[in-house]
Amino acid sequence: MRKPRRRRSARISPRSVLRVDVWLLRHLQVALASLGRLIRNPLSTLMTTLVIGIALALPTGLYLLLNNAETLSGSWDGAASISLFLKQETSNQQAQQLANRLREDPAIAQVQLISRSEALEEFRQLSGFAGVLDSLDENPLPALLVVEPTAQHADPVPAEALLARMKQHSEVEFAQLDLQWVKRFHAITRIAQRGVVILASLLGLSVLLIVGNTIRLEIQNRHAEIEITKLIGGTNAFIRRPFLYNGAWYGLFGGISAWLMVSISLLLLDNPVEQLAGLYQSSFELRGIGFTTLLMLLGGSTLLGLAGSWIAVGRHLHQIEPS
């Protein structure tokens, strides 16, 4: 009987490992050589980088402004209130009892009672009709309950459901939901978000064109070098590699410059925004570029630079052939 053959364990040959190491080392050498070529031409590199940075900073800045606006509106949504105007015959004690019952509702965060006398005094101070009010025989203003829903019930749909429940109380004459401005704000925000996406797409296309045109000029300047490389057996992939790294470096440097522009702009706006928020008794602060957003910006800009370079090299490289 034949003995069963032992299965050979899968082994990675030293030759394959060596090939991977050489491939990685070659790419690292080309990347560093491309970086050195850009550094040796600082003026043109800086100008191209700044143009790309400006193109990327515009949608990035608008995106951050929208995020800050949504953060600010989130705190406003919590303050979206329901005004309950009580019947004239409702006494202060009955109004206080109703306020206590509403405070027990888990959907309600806060209830403020404004009595008839307090409402009259506030109206007297704000309206400028103090003389007319003094001529009245009785107070025409009803007591008011200002109900602030919790954050989970501050959106339009649950807030309207809460409003319907508030109307069922016998002491309530009229109930009003102060949320129409929130709906309008959300509608404007959605339009602005769509506009940012369109602007980012157009400016992303401009980055492709900028990098592509820069790489095209570099290919023309190195026309003789490319011909000689092809004469000694250099493949298109070998010739294409440094240009692709150039485009990636341009994109990365453009993303970094965009990050610096946006960060400096937010730093300049931070103090005035803080002062304005303080006038409204708010602790709102501008939020800068987070780590995830920064990675998306740098990764997206690098990919745009690489794509623009790939398009330019693929279009112009095959046109250069040694004669």
C-alpha cells in the first residue's frame, strides 16, 4: 500500500518577498524624486498649490459653515416652544395647577407661566401704549403658558403631535406652535447643502483641469527625456509613474493649503462670532475642521490630483514616440 502523501505547507518564497520589497522601494524612490523635483521649483509649485487650495477651500468652508449653522439650529430647535393662551376666566391657581400637570409630561422639558398681570406689564413696556392700557377698565390679556418640548419632540412632526394634546386641556383657549421659522430654516439649509455639493463638484472638476494642465506642460518640457527613455526600452508605465506622483503631491499640498486657509479664516471669525453669541446669552462657538473631515479633504484632494495627472499622461504620453 502506498503511504498517503503529506500536504506541503504553503510557503512564501523568498524571491516573491524580494520582488515586493523591490517594488515598494522603487515606488518610494520615484515618490521622493518627484517631491524633490517640485521642491526645486518652489515658485511654480507654490502657485499651483495655492490655486488648488483656493478651489478646495471654498466648498470646505461652506460645508463647515453649514455644519455650524445646523449645530446652532439644533439648540434653537430645543427652544421651539408652544404658546398656550388660557381662557379669561382661568384663575392664577388653575393656571399654576395646569403648569404643574404639564411639567410631569415626559415630552416637555420646561413650562413657564406668565400671569395676566405679568403679561400686561410686559406688553406695557414693549408696546409703548402705556397710556391706552391705563384707560382700560380691566386687563384684556389672558394668562400664558410657554411650553418647551424636549429635544426628541422639538422636530416639526412630534411637536405638532404635542400641540394637538395641549389643545385638549379645558383651560386652553388657543394654542400656537412657534415652529414655522424652523421649517423654513431647514428648507433653506437643504437648498444650501445641495448648492455646496454642486459647487464642490464644479471646483473638483477645476482641480482636475489645473493638475492636468500642469502635468501636460511638464510632459512637454521633458519631451526629449521621454523620447530617450523610450529608446533605451522604458515602458509607458515606467515613464508615467513620476508624473502620477507629481499629481498626487500637487493634490496633497493643495489639500493642506485649503486646510490652512479655512482654519485661519475660522480663527479670524471666532472672536466676532463669540461676541455676537454673547449678546444673545449664548455660548455658541465655531467648530473647526475635525480629524475625519481633514482626512476626507486630504484624501479627496490627493485622489483629484492623481486623477488629473492620470488623464493628462494617458492623453499626451502616447503621442511622444522616438523618431
